[in-house]
Amino acid sequence: MLLRAHALAAGLPERDETFQLAPGMPPLHTSELPWINFGAAEWETGLFEVSRETERLSALAEVVVCNSFPEVEAAAFPFLPNVLPVGPLTSDRELRKPVGQLLPEDTRCLPWLDAQPDGSVVYVAFGSSTFFDPRQFRELAEGLELTGRPFLWVVRTDFTTGDLSKAWFDEFKARVAGTGMVVSWCPQQKVLAHRAVACFVSHCGWNSTVEGVRSGVPFLCWPYFSDQFLDRSYVTDVWRTGLAVSPDADGIVTKEELKSKVEKVVGDSEIRERARLLRDAAGRAIDQGGDSYENIRKFVDLLRQ
């Protein structure tokens, strides 16, 4: 009984199973709860407490605004009457205005994209917090090369843990220079909206997910931790605008797996069509008179009171 009480207090699952909170919401396995998969018990317990406190404080708020829109989470919003979806949040509809930059952007990727055929480029970015060990990093690199497609890959300076051979990576970049481009950071909204991008290999952080949805880009989901597994389930099981990678018995996504899934995503016309329809719904939400547009007005009116 004491062990069960401790597990409940720490947010640890009692059963190994997949559950669904309501029809239309994505299924989620108990091992992929948002506060789990951080690799350290103290982190998981702390994040569970943060989640509980966030829920408590949200109940006290008159409204909570979020970067979403009704079509993408239609089954969830009825349970959240004080939440105002105001997304997708972008700089402006034409993406002309700059947005906040987490890291210095390498804008050389934009003219490089201009030179690529429509719907040909595999865009790969894992956000600001994902880390790969050297073995997984090499499999990813060689998998991109194996696709034979042009690719744009965002590789932060701290993207790998352990000792990755600089000579090996330099040789790889030289080998793929005619096909792929590696940058340390990029203007992601502009990249995703570019006509040349065929699919988005993503960790499925929520901001990246919404940006991909806004641009109508098919996903290849590669979640790392926290809510990314839930976001993946939205993509693969609810919206059906992408697929997910499948690690092998050692937890490694092999280069063959990456190549196979990229080919399936890019070649699936039904996935592309559903992504396009969701893009159109996102556009309607932020157009004048749309749900997100009106919710922003409600929020501004509340601030004026």
C-alpha cells in the first residue's frame, strides 16, 4: 500500500497499458506520460508536480490562452472550458516579419531551398533539447544520405552526447554536399512553408508540430521525451498526417528504417491531402472571423476590462 501511495504521489503508472481519455483523442501508453521519459526519477517527480500545480493554477484563471485551434484538438477542448485556442501563432500570414530566435539562424538555407525542386526536400530538426548519442547520430546521418533525396538538417553544436568523430562528420558533410545541407539553426517557419519541403522529420515538440500543421507538411515523427509522444499520436492516429519511426531492439532508429519511412511518408498522397486540409483549417482559424481570430479579440477585450 505504501509503494502504491508513493507511485501515485510521484505520478508513476500502476499498469503497463495504452489508454484513451475520450473518443477523438489520441491513445497514449502509460510509459509515455508527459512527465516520464526524462531519464532521472527526480526530474520525473518534479515535472509531475509542475503538471499538478499548472492544473491547479489554470483552474483559478479566468482564461488560459494556448497555441492551438479547434480542429486539431476538437475532442479535448470540451473538457477545457476556460481555454482559448489562439493559434497557430506565426509572425504574420506571409511570414515576412521576424520571430524570436533561440539561436543565430543560418539563412543560407533559404536560397538553397529555392534551388530545389518542389516537394523534394526532407527537412530534419529536433528542437532545442533533443540529444543523440554518437551511434544514433551516425545512423541518422547515413539514413538521410541513403534516401537519395535533398535534405536540410539542423544540427545544434550540442546535438550529440559522447564522442562523435569530427573527422567523420566533416567527411560526411563533404560527401553529401551536392545533396544535403547542414545548418546549426534556421528560420523554421519559413522553411516549413517553402514549396520545396516534402516532409518534416521532427521530435514533435508542440510548437514545431503546430508550425508543420500550419504549413501542411507531412510528418515523420521521432519523439524524444515529455509531450512529444502525445503529439506524435495526434499526428499518426488522429490527424493521420504522418508516420512514426520504429526503434530496433536496442532502441536505435536504423538508417534503413529512416529511409523506408521517409519513402512511405513522401509517397503517400492521402497523407499529403490530409495535411493540406489541416493547413486550410489552420488558415481559416486565424482569418478574420475564424475561431482563433475571435478568441484573440475576446482575450484583448478581457485585458481592457
